[in-house]
Amino acid sequence: MTRSKRMQPVANVVHNRQQNAARVMGERQRALDDQQNRLQELNNYRDEYARRFEDGGESMAGINMRDYRLFLSRLNEAIEEQARRVELARAALEQSRGQWTATRVHSDAVNKVVERMQADERRDEDRREQKENDEFGQRPRRPHDK
């Protein structure tokens, strides 16, 4: 078995690790997108709710005003919590991007080693064939060989 064929299982394992790292990175990108969308929805909801308050706030009774402000306060807390989740998702994505980059670099290096081995093997085979051809050409011809 050639060296490159013996190295192929290693290349396959490294390739699978890179594929897994890419999958994880994709999942984390989707998770970040989801968290950002939730944050945007909360901000939009708060802005709409605040506009309603501004439009009808003067006619609100005292109890309604207090409830409204309490609700708005809780909504702002939810927005702050969601912003923290966005940052955690962003950090997870960056961490997985670093892992994917490392696995890609390793995979590229292993692939280059395998390619060099294959090129060396082709060169060795070409030399062997050339040597056989040269030896065959130097053999004395017998009368029945034409």
C-alpha cells in the first residue's frame, strides 16, 4: 500500500472534523440570527407601545398610567436580557468560527501532504517505467524479434 493510501484515513478524519466544525458554525449563525430577530421584535413592540402611550397618555387614569409604566419597565428589562443573549450567541459564533478556521487549516495541511505524497509516487512510477523502457530498448535483438 502506498504512503498516500495509508494517509487517506487521516485525511478523511480531518475532513470530517472540518465539516462538523462548519455545521456547528452554521447552527450558531442561525442561533445568533434568531436572537437578533427576537431583540428586534422586542424593540419594535416597545416602540409601538411607547407611541400608544404618547398618543393617549394624557387621557389615561392614574392606575392605568402606573400599570403602563410598570409594563414598559419590564419590557425594557426583557430587551436588556435579550441583548445579553445576542452577545452570548455572537461570542459562541466567533468561538466556533475560530474552531472551523483551525480545522480548515489542519485539513488543508494534511491534504497538501497527501498531494505531495501522490506526486512523489507518480514521479517514482514514471521513473520506474522509464527505466524499464530504457532497459527494454537496450536489450540485444534476437533474429526472430522484429
